[in-house]
Amino acid sequence: MKNFVRNLIFQFSEINPLTRLRHKLDAIEITDRATAEWICNHIPARCPFERRIYWFSNSFSIPPLCKLNPFYRELVALRLRATTYLMNEIDEVGEYSESFLRS
């Protein structure tokens, strides 16, 4: 019975269209500086939706909704690869640009 369930889950993951998109995001290679800078500018380093709202004496916390995004892990990994590429290029060229690393 366990093998049947395991095979069924494996087959479902092969059919799932999100799995293909995840693999494509993971397969993106950073080959030039412009692409790496664009990725670092457009993918935030932390979740922008996490908030703490104060209403008079009460405070409400909105949890990070980024975790609900099915591509969250892949996008964070892509940003990490872009940042790593920029850091390696900075070491080679000797430049330093803090703006891409903080955003």
C-alpha cells in the first residue's frame, strides 16, 4: 500500500504543471552582469508583505505571505545565484556596488 501511494504521488508530481516551471526557474543560469542586476532589483531579499499594524492599543501581525507563493523557494534561490554572480564579478573587477546587495 505504501508503494502504491508513493508511486501515485510521484506520478502526480510529474503531471503537475508547476513542477515544470520550478525546474525551469532552477535551470536559469546567470551569465552576464545586466541579468544579475535586473534579478536583484526585481526579486526582494525579504518578504515585503510581512507587516505589524497598530490600531490604538492593539497590534495585528500579518504573516509573510510569500511562503504561499508556489515559486518562493526557486525565486529566492535565483536571487541568491544572481547575488553570488555579482559578488564574484566584483572580486574579479574590483568594483563595489552596495545597492544591489541591500535591496
